[in-house]
Amino acid sequence: MSVSDPFPPHEAVQALARQAGLELTAENTPGIIENMRILQHYSDLINTFPLSDHCPPAFGYQP
């Protein structure tokens, strides 16, 4: 992993899959890494969303 790309290389994804007991083909790894990038983007959006300390918490969702 480089500083500019925080996501693991293909070999690391394969090693993590083996540790989890998953069998992946080499064709799966690029998609897995891309999904990790997408999830990181969503996580960044959530973590950077401004929330006021003065708003009451939402205890449940009612449509």
C-alpha cells in the first residue's frame, strides 16, 4: 500500500480472503478493491457530515 492509495494490493486482498476462509479468483480482486473505495467514500461522507451539538437525537425512524 502506498500513501496515495490506502487500499491493499491484490495480494493482500487474497491473503485477507484466505484468512476469512473465502476463495477468490484473480478476477474478483479488482471489484473488491473498487467496492472498498466506494465504501470509503460513503464513510467519508458520513464522518464529515456536520452535526450540531444542539440538535436532539433521533431515537427512531418513522416514515
